[in-house]
Amino acid sequence: MLKLINVTKTFNVNTFNATKALKNVDLEVKNNDFITIIGGNGAGKSTLLNSIAGVFDLTCGDIILSDKNITDMPEYKRANFIGRVFQDPLMGTSPEMTIEENLSMALNKDTNLSLKWAVNKKKRGRIKEHLSEINLGLENRLDTKVKFLSGGQRQALTLLMATIIEPEILLLDEHTAALDPATAIKINELTQKIISNHKITTLMITHNMKDALNFGNRLLMMNHGKLIFDVQGQTKENMTINHLLEIFQKKHKQGFYNDRAILSLA
Amino acid sequence: MHLGFLVTSLEQGLIYGIMAIGVYITFRILDFADLTVDGSITLGAAVSAKMIITGYNPFLTLIVATFAGGIAGTITGFLNTKLNIAPLLSGILTMTSLYSINLRIMGRPNIPLISNETIFDLFNIPYNLSSYNELILILLVVLVVLITLILFLKTKLGFALRATGDNPVMVRSMAINTKSIKMIGLIIANSFVALSGSLIGQYQGFADISMGIGTIIAGLASVIIGEVIIGRDSFYFIIPGIIIGSVLYRGSISFALMSGFAASDLKLLTALIVILFLSTPRIKSYLGGKINVEAD
């Protein structure tokens, strides 16, 4: 349902600093795919998700979602069917607004902006219901400004906001990387629960190979702006971290010896 | 000090308070340093004065002036969101253009309204309250502005406006076009500023091409005084707080005048007041012996 055809992105085109972040990437994502994406720093993982989200114009290539070419659609319009959670917990919420106000904006995502009240009784009920599902006790703190929440709480809130109106695609960009290990596990569990409950098609970047293997039904490996490995189903189930490292070394002589990759073996 | 002085400061403070609320919308809610204000306040006065001497109903001119301010905001918004000109420069460009436009509207640098009826002549309260005629009319307008804005900020569009200044990335991921929201914010803010200008012109009995100079600083001063007194936590309190800030600001200006400063010193005094309030956190932390830089 999501198709990337020959997607290429060069930053600083025609300058000395020109960087090819994505090189002729072709990718077909099926409905209900839960794809994990790994690769070293600068491999193009975030650029890939940003292209899908429409953060910038592509250098060339096309992006097709449900048979519709969305290549030239602005970012905010794509947000109608794409949910995102960023690495930085500060990115996904409005800190000066309350929990309720933030979530009401997410609930209003599929309605037109108007002079109707942003929150009403019915919406407050729905917000409370959704908040109690994530089990953080936030349903009793509706009037707390989001800036007073911890990184983990904010990330849980962002995840809820990204999925409260079910998106066609969910993009997770290392959304647990900035959290402490215990919180990261909680957010990962929550992610898993939301995705499987609602069967949301998901692309998740992670620098943790274990997570990449444990989560999802399909795994992509990227390097230097290219997809270098794509595995799914039972084959993926049977894979180990060592397999991944081997494949990487075979595909790429330079090796996977980048600090981040090594640190994240655990 | 006599009552007349207090009432005048109060009335002026209330009228300029509407302008300060416009400044609050752009500077604080939208995080957009909009300098259109210096031009749009004169625009409001110019439109009203010209219409009044042409024979239109003074109350009607309030509405037309407000719309004119909205158009000024649209132009700044267009420069910024469509032509990608930096916020500060967009405002300055509109402000500069407005100088010529205001002269065109007025046809001359100054329009006196002494011999014409203004809203303050048309509005009459019976009984023994009639000596507070002007004050009551001004209070009514200010109340309408306050209530409209507070209610607006509780709508879906109002939420989008608040969030756009706070975290535009999040707003876009909620499928909202932040450029349109900026535009709407600039329109509302400059409408308020022009409404304030229209009231000032009618209150002081003339419109003058140079009356807008330094308005932005006076507006900022009012916002900052309001925030220092009321705090920044909830807009339900800050918005009326800015009106109070504006009244205190006008009061201190009148006080300065009475203690012997020339009217021409006022801009400098205003700048000094703003500097004083803006530097308060730094001075406090310096005196407290700790380095606590909290820029915002």
C-alpha cells in the first residue's frame, strides 16, 4: 500500500557539501507490515522516514500511498494519514498546553479547524478513556501542562496522539533512544500493544538490534543511503544478531564497526 | 495628584491595552516578533479620522479600522509565509509601507477631530454617571475584546494558534498548516492594534502620521509588566493582566511627565522601563549570587 519508487534525496545540491542521503530507494510496504529499520549513523534511516512524512521535497522519485501519488503533498496534509513519533520527547507535544489540550488536538486531527470548542464533555470522556489505557495515571492529571511531564510520559503521550485517530502509517524514529532503559522498555511494550491492537502499518527505526529482531514482521538494513538487506516472516524470526552482523559485513566491506552499532548489541 | 490624572491614565491605559493584547498575540502566543504594530495603530486612527471627517458614523469607523488592521496583518503574513521573508523584516516592511499608505489615506499628516463628533460624543449615559461616559464606553470595548479573545483561544482554531507558537512541528503532525495559523494570528493581532488606534484617535481628538512611533515598545512594556504582576501560567489571567500592565505603564508615563520630564523624553523612558523589566531576572540572579540564565 505504501510504495517508494526510486526515491533519492541529496542535501545541499550543487554545493561542495552535497550529501546523497538516499540513493534510488525502492520499497514496497504491505498493509499491516511492522517494519524495523537498522543501520549506522548517516545510513539514511531518518531521511527515509522524513521523505515519507514529507518534511522536504525529494530530489527525485515518487511516493505512492494507497494508489495515490503523495510525492508533492505538503507535510501537514500527509499528517492526516501518517502518525509520527520523534526521538526527541520534546518534539511531539506542546509543552505550554495541558495534557487534555494536547490530546484534544490529536482527536480533532480529522475534523476541520473551526470556531467550535476544542474540548467538550464527550471529548474529555474519550481522552480519559484513552489515557487510562496507557496506564500511567495521566487520566487524573488532565490539567497538567505537558512541560511538567517526564520524557517517558511525554513519549507515551506522543504515541497516543499519533495513533488516537488511527493513521494509515505510523513512523517511529528511534522513539525510545532518549529514554532511560526501564522507561524505554515500557514505551516499547506500549508501542507493541497499540500497533497490534489497531493493526497499524508501522516503520520503526531502532539502533537496538535486539529490538529490531524482536519487533515486527520485517526488517530492513540501511547503509550509505541504500537498502542493503530486507528480510521478513519466518526467515526474520530465525535470525540472530550474529546473522545480522555477518550479513552486514558481507554486503559491505567497510564493516558495521560504528560506535553506536557496537554499543547497542546488548 | 488629582482624580483627573488618574482617570486619564486609566482611560489611556485601557485603550492602549487593546494594542498590547495584539502585541501579546504575536510576541507571546505566536512567537512572532511583529513590528507591523507601529504602522497598524496609525492605520486605525487614520482610517477612522478620515471617515469621520467625511461624515461616516464614528462607531462604523471602529469596525472598518479593525478590518484595515487585519489587512495590514495579512500583508506581513504574506511576506513571511509565502515569500519566506524573516518575521522581523516582514513586519518592518509592512510598517514602512504603511507610513506612505497612512499619508495617502489621511491626505495630510494630521487630521484634527475637534469639530467632529466621535464615539465619545455619541455615547451618552444618563443619570449621574455621565461624567464617566468615556471611561464606561472604553471599558465596554475592552471587555468585548477580552471576552472574544479568551473564548477564541478555547476553540479548535485558538488551540492551533497557541500550539503553533509553542511547537510548530507538533502542529504540522496534527495535520494543521502552521503558515495559515501564523497568518490568522497576525490578522487578529493587527486588527486589535488598529482598533486601539481608532479609539486613540477619537479619544485624543486627532490622528497624526507619527503617532505610531515606538508603539511596539509600549506594547511590550505593558505585556511584560502584566506578566510580572500576574505571572505567565494561564492565559485567562494574563490577558486581563496585560490590560492592567498597560494602565500601570500609562500611569508611570503620566507620573514622569508630572515630575518634570518633557514629552519628548517619553520614548527613552519607555525603553528604559522595558530594559529594566527584561533584565530583572538577570539582576536578581546576579544579586542572589547564582548564575541562572533562563532565556525565553
